[in-house]
Amino acid sequence: MRIALYALGGTISVSGRAKGERLTGAEIIAAVPGLDGLGAVLDVRDAQAVPSGSLTFAHVLDVVRAASRAVDEGAAGVVVTQGTDTLEETAFLVDLVWRHDAPFVLTGAMRRPGTAGADGPANVLAAARVAASDAARGLGALVVLNDEVHAARWVRKSHSTSTATFVSPNAGPVGHVVEGRVRVLAVPPRRPPLPAGYDASVRVALHCVTLDDDGVGLERLAETHQGLVVAGFGVGHVPGALAPVLGGLADRIPVVLTSRTGGGSVLRHTYSAPGSETDLQQRGLINGGLLDPYKARVLLRLLLSAGAGRDEVVAAFASHG
């Protein structure tokens, strides 16, 4: 059995040597005990050695294409090591386009190599075990850290420094790695993959609604952006003064309504005051459902890159949200 491992940058690759110098994939796995008992050979390849905050859609989709070729050539699974800052977004992007049953597992570290309690080696070992596991086949993109297995569509980074930072508020982890065994406890729903093409000229903004927000500065957004995601209060509310601004934008570009809370769904028809979810949908905003603002932006940008019209965007959010 062969597992393809792609090493990007991030904390897991910080070398402690010259400033900006990164560990190679070979150096990362050299520090992982127990790989010889995995029952699989790791085919290690170095990709974009940059902090995850500098990753782009193009970088991620390049890795997806390379990983897809590796699976077509016989790899049983894929592991990607990267920084954790954007891991929840890159994992969801992968999940949207991944067309194989082979597991695509993303992992990283919260503590640098060489520090007390460095978590990178344990996370790589757990990720490789998941990638090699029959139990993980058909589950799409997975995030594995702290011996927990999370579905890409639900996972979030919840703490700036904790090694237990990755959580899935709406569902919990779908599995665990226990004594080297992969235990899948819940199977996330899979949807047909979206086109993996990407148009760098497509721009999607994200606006987080705040107290006394009147939307000044948003009115001309449609001149520079092709879409907007709104992170509203609670179940999908905004100040009444902001509602007509968003409605005017929704007449010109797709505007998706999400919640800034980090858990739970945008509602559809519980409240009806100006700025409520009912009011905003009547003004043309698209309900983002359970998707958080960051994942909603990934989905909308991918859809618009593929030339999706409004009806296709609405249908996609109804399915994925």
C-alpha cells in the first residue's frame, strides 16, 4: 500500500534553523515514530512551503490535482501537512472537488518541532493511519489532529494556541484514532464533486456584521466583487438600517447570509422584523444554512469561478448548507 504525502508549510515545518527555512517532507516524517508499523509506504513530496495564511485557491487546487494523479496511479490515500491558520478553509475546498473514495487527510501542528510537547509527529502518524484505513474511504476530505477525525464541512479552528483547537461544533468528530486503530463513528454525507477550475479574477467579499453597522462602504461593492458573504448576528440578523443596503447588492451579485456565531444554522422563517432572516431572504439574500462564513465564501468563490448563475448558487447552498 502506498500513501502520497504532500508537505506544505506551517508550524509543523518550522525548522528553527535559518529564518524562513522550512523542514522538507522527508525531515518531517523522519521525526515520526511508528511509521514503520503503518503497513504502508509514504511517497513524500514537497509542495508550496509557505505559511497557510499565504496559501491561495490555486495552490490548494494544484495539490488536489497532484493528489488525484497519485490516486489514479495507485495511491490508497493522501496526507497533506500544512499550517493550521487556514486549514478549515483549505480542507473544505478540497472536499468540494475531491472525486475519489481514497481518503484525503489534512493535518498540521500547533507547537513547533523541537519544543516541549510538539504535536506534529503524533498528528502525522494519526493522519497516515486514517489515510491508510478502509474505514475512512468514501468520507471525502478529513482533518486529523489530536487523535480526532473531523469532516471538512464541519471542522473549525476554535483556539489560537491549544492543541485541541480543531472542533466540529454542529456534529463533533466523526472518528478517533485509538491505540493505532481508526474508529469511524459517524459518516458525513457526500455530495457530487464540483468543478475544480478556478478563476483568479473572481472576488468574493466577507462582511462581518457588528453593532450599529450601517453598511457605509458596501454600496459600491458590486463594482469590484462578484459575490458577498454576510456573517450576521445569531440566526442570521443584521441591523435594520443595513438590510436595504444588502438587498440592493443582492439585486446585482449573489449575497449569502451566514451566522457569525460559529455554530448552528441560519434560520429561514422564525423572525420577520427588518433585518431578520425572513426580511433578508425576501430582499434576495441566499440562506447559507449550517455553513460558517469562511466555508460559505469558499463555496461561493468556487461556484462563481465555474460560471454558476444565481439558481445554481441557490441550489448549491441548499445542498451544502
